[in-house]
Amino acid sequence: MTHPSRVDDDRGCLRLVLAVPLILLTLIAAYFCWTALTIRPSSPWDDGAYSGTVLSCVLTIGTAGAAAALWVMPSVLRVMRWWIGPALLLGVVAGVRWIAGG
């Protein structure tokens, strides 16, 4: 009877542990990106809506950047190769929304 090696067991546990912060940061980025895309000013002088859009974009880019900073660590990068894609995509969408101007 063969047993899985210790490396395989640790890698599965490591993947689960490292997935939690990446998933949480991606969900936070998704929420703020959604708010940035759904806030609509009621009139051209609605500064509150424009400020809310900018804040949502900044928070989306910040959380996507935090996820990228976590992902760049060698131990995370080795285990979770493609997981950064959704967070970076949300950051790009928020950046385009911010540049396009509320």
C-alpha cells in the first residue's frame, strides 16, 4: 500500500490556506467594482455620485493590488498560478471606469 508523500499533503493544505485571503480580496474588489459600475449621477452637478464612483474605483484597484502583492510571494505563486486573473481584471475594469470619468 502506498501513501501520498508529505509534499503533496502540505501543498493541498497550503493551497487552501492561501486561497482564503486571495478569494476574500477578490470578492471585496468585485463588490467595489460593482458599485463603481452601478453608481449613476442624477445630474451633472451630483458631486456625491462622482466622488462615490472614484472612491469605489480606488478601493477596487487597492484590493486588486493587495491581492497581487500577496500573489507575488514565491510560496503563493508556486501554488496558485492563475488565481490572480480575476482580481487583476477587476482592477483594470475599475481603472477604465475611473479614466472614463463617472
